[in-house]
Amino acid sequence: MLAWGGIMMAMAGITNAAGLLAARLFLGVAESGLFPGIVYLFSMWYTRNEQALRNGIFFSTATLAGAFGGILAYGIERMDGFGGLHGWQWIFLLEGLPTVLLTVVVFFLLPDFPETAQFLTTEEREMVVERLRIDAGPATETHFSWLQCRMAFQDWKVYMHMIMYICSTIPLYSFALFMPSILAGFNLDHLTTQIMTAPAYATACVATLFCAFSSDLKKERGFHFAVPAAIACLGYVLLIVTRDGPTSMRYICLTITAVGNFSIVPPMVSWFTTNIGGHTKRGVATAAIISFGNIGGAIGGQVYRADDAEGGYVRGHTICASLAGVLVVLVLITKWLYTRENARRDRLTQEEFVREAEGEDLCDLHPAWRYWT
């Protein structure tokens, strides 16, 4: 956080394109560990039926930031000339400074793990650790293990979630990046475009929290992942079909797309942290999945091109709709594979169970482990 905020503030001094590219590179390096770290930390504190809501609350703040970020940036731009700085320089300074200041608070107040949390009493720490141990079942491995590191890259689930993650992030990042451009195609002026991003983001925020809450309540991930993906796919198709329609209709379609894209995230990230046992394996798998999926940010920036704007970004919407459709199929296949493996383990004889339970660091491969579907 300190590095990210510092780099963001330093970007106010950029004078050329080379400096901007270099700063953006280091900004990405500083930010790369934040999201996987938060997701992993939640999995260390909360049971499997509590993680989606926590991830949803965390991610919904990013959605709210999207709701007001455009308006805030527009307002800060009005400071052009104040203190001898351009408006864009004030944006970097005023968005980086709170992060730097918050770093001090986070350093002292954010706990690492329940076992070392100083704000808990000994009895409270024992209670938290015990409820997590019960929830983990046979996957109680808390020590660092090179074997678990290798297991993370030998597990088909990790690669399946990698593919699903990048299929979701390409539409998500491209939508977040180009929503103002899409809105500008609705024949709105610059200020109205910035303002009209807020209701869509706010609606998506509420939908994200509801999806996350329902996922934990029902102890289900697959359908809570597939349905938002299907809604996103529908939204993109509607944006194509209504490209010549009235502005109000197009805006409703845009909001539907936002709801689908953002609601995907809590059940998506909670699904793999829920189904990957062992602290080391889960940590490595989480980093690998999210790192690979974030390549979607680089790809997403190329989905909507200027030469596609006049026609209503049909090409961009088609690409995103196709990815969302593929995502629905992949999610349902993964859910079926998890269900099939649970059923296989239920049918094991005593001798087969004992044989599969042999060995160390089995994590989620232990026959007593059951996957969330």
C-alpha cells in the first residue's frame, strides 16, 4: 500500500510517455499482491460458509469506488491551475495521499493470523482456531510445505479456475475501463457521462452483496457464479441489439451488464479458496489463479477500439458476450466435476478409504474432504 500510494503521488511529476509507462509498470508491481493477499487472508480467518460475503463486502467497495471515482476525478480536474499544477496532477496526488496515510493504520491494526492476533484474548484465539480446524476437516495442514507448492501446480482445479478467472476478468476489466466511452456513445456530454456511471455501479454493488450473501447462505458456489455470468452475457447481447434504441433502454442494458460482471467476483474467488485445502497449497493456488486471471486486465484494455465506437462497440460487446457464454459452460462443467468427485468419495469402501488416506499433506485430496459445488 505504501509503495502503491507513493508511486501514485510520484506520477504527478511525470513529463513524458516513457515516464508514464515506467510508473505504471511499478504501480502494477506494487498492486499485484493486494487482491490475492486479501482473499487469502479472509480464508485464514473465516469458515468456508463465511468467505463469499466477506469477499463481496471487500469487492463491493471497489464497485462503489467506480461509482464515485469518475465524478471525483471530474471534480478534481476543476482544480487545474491551483498551486501551479494541472488537474491531472491533482488527481494523482489526492488519490495517492489517503493510501499512504492509511498504510500506517493498517500496519498496526490489521492482524496476520488468528493464532497471533493480539487484539484477541487467549480464549478467543483458541475459539477462532478451533472453529477453523473443524471447518477444514481433514485438510488441517497449517505448516509451510514445498510438497504443497508442487501440488498446487499439479491440481486440475487450479488450471480450471485459472481459465474461468481470465474469462471473467477480460469482460470485467474492459467494462470498467470503457464504461465512460460506452456511455459517451449514448450521446451524453462529458459531465453527464461521468455522473451516469454512478447508478450502474451502485446497482452492481447491491447485486454483488446479495449474490455473495446468498452463496454463503446456500453453501453453493457454481450456480451463484454461472447465473451472473449468464446475466452479463445477456447484457452484452442487449447492448448490441439496442444500439440504435432510446438512451434509457441502452442504459438499462448497460446496468444489467454491470450487475452480471461485478456479481461474479465473490462466488468466483470464494470457490477456489473454499475447495483448496492446506494453507500453503491454498496460498500458492490463490496467487497463481489471480495472477493468471489478471492478464485479463491487459487484454481487456484492447477489447474496445476507437474504430468500433461509431457502430456502438458491437465488436467489443460480441467478444465479451462470447467470453461470458464460455464462462457459463466452464462453470457448469466444474460444478459437475466437483459433484462427481464427491459422489465417488461417498462410494469408497473402507479399504479404499484407508488406502487413499495414506500419505502426508493430502490437503483436499483426502477422501474425507468434500468439495463445495
